[in-house]
Amino acid sequence: MEKELIPIEEVKDTQGYGIIFIGFPVQAHSVPAKVLPFFKRLPEGQRIAFFCTHGSLRGGHLPKQALEHAFGLASKAKIMGTFGTRGKVSSHVIEALTAKAEHKAWSEEAQGAHRHPDEADLADAQEFARGIIAKVGA
Ligand SMILES: Cc1cc2nc3c(=O)[nH]c(=O)nc-3n(C[C@H](O)[C@H](O)[C@H](O)COP(=O)(O)O)c2cc1C
């Protein structure tokens, strides 16, 4: 199946899509700032699905918090589903946060993400995408 993949800051028009998948890396337990203008331009009722990568363990409350922020930002849209998986965290972020007592536990957890996303994560992502496309009939 051929789909368009567009860097989010280059999207000019969000009209006319049956479903838009929006992907982002979790940053500071939220959505990166450069994604925010895109959310504001989504047409009311536009069907969307989110996918994100994060350093935290899968299924933890921190990635969920980032997706909840995304829900709030896209409140006019119709959210069809979400998917999160682990992604490598750069060594300078790990080093900077390991030095801070309040972030030490998270940075240790995030070190375990260095081999992600792996084949299994990508297979899960594909299954997620197929499920959404089947749901919306796009
Ligand atoms: C500035 C910055 C802040 C980040 N904050 C978080 C965070 O709060 N929680 C988290 O799980 N991962 C955090 N990460 C890790 C990124 O989510 C991770 O590196 C990214 O999803 C990997 O994406 P990729 O596999 O597509 O390159 C942060 C990374 C950077 C660079």
C-alpha cells in the first residue's frame, strides 16, 4: 500500500485525507514543540492516529502522559488509535540526565532503549497501522 510520508513541518494542507498518522519522538514527557502548529491546523473531525517513540519502557505512565498531551492538543480531531514504542536516546541526553538525581532513574531506564525500534517493534507498528486502516476503510 502506497502512502505519503511528509515531515510534519512541511505539511501545507491537512484537508482531504481519510486518515492522517502523526508520528513524533516523546520529548520532556510530551509532544515536541515543532509538532504543535500542525495540531492547530487539523480540520474539525479529521480522523488521525498517533505513533510515537520514547526512551521509557513500553506501557509505562510517562509515554502515556505524552499521548494524553497529544490528545488534548488534537481535541477537535477524531482519534482512531495510538501506538508507542521505544527509540534510542542519544548518549548526550543520557549523560546529562544521569548527572541529575531527579532524572537518574529515568536515564537508566532509557539506556535500555538503544536497540529500538527493533524488528518486533516495527512488526507491531505495522499491525497497528493495518488495524487503523481497516477500521477507517482508507
Ligand atoms: C531533548 C529530548 C528529550 C527527551 N525526552 C524524553 C522523555 O521525556 N521521555 C522519553 O521516554 N524519551 C525522551 N527522549 C527520548 C526520545 O523520545 C527518543 O530518543 C526518540 O523517541 C528516538 O526516536 P527515533 O528512534 O525515531 O530516533 C528525549 C529525547 C530528547 C533528545
